Amino acid sequence: MTSPELPTVIKKPTDYFGSNLAKLLSEKIDLVYSDFNSQDFVRHIQNACIHLTLSQRVELIADDLKKYLPASFTKATRILHKILGPENPNETGMFTDYYWLLPVAKFIEKYGLDKPTS
């Protein structure tokens, strides 16, 4: 007797942008910035993102990065630069392997386009 196949659970895009992404980002940031309050960051994202759309979740995470990283845009971007890792060699996988960068890009867009860095 063959066992019935379980249905494949298909994740929605919003499933990737909640507390799981907050944990991933906080783990990366903690390695280079020990003053990052990971617990509060993750807890706030978890509680605040429940009924938000994908773009609202990306913006929420970017806004919380602003709250929990240093106030200086230059210092904050130095920290974010350190978590990037190696360049994507294939120009593929942006939405599978590098999706976590969307809130980082939103952070730069919202808080830094008017601030030249040196």
C-alpha cells in the first residue's frame, strides 16, 4: 500500500518577511554590531507585521533597522555593508537567496539618498 502524498505547502511572499527575516538580519548584524537589540527588533517585527502586505513588511523592517542601528546614517550603513557577504556571482537568485536585502535597500532609499557617504 502506497502512502498518500502530502500536499506541498506553497509559501506566500509575505511569509518570508516576518519574524523569520528579522531573526536572520539580527543574527547577521549581531556578528558585527554587538549593541544591536535583537530581541526587541525581532519581537516588534513579529507583533507588527501580522496583517501587513509585502511592501509594508519591507518598510516596517527598514524602519526598525533605523530604530535599532546607530542614528548616524554613515555608521548604520557601515554595519549593513559588513553583513552583505560576497557578491552574487550568477546574477540570479535575488528573490530566493538574496530576498533579505530588500529591507536593507529600503533603508538606504528612505534614509540615505540625500546623505552622501565618504
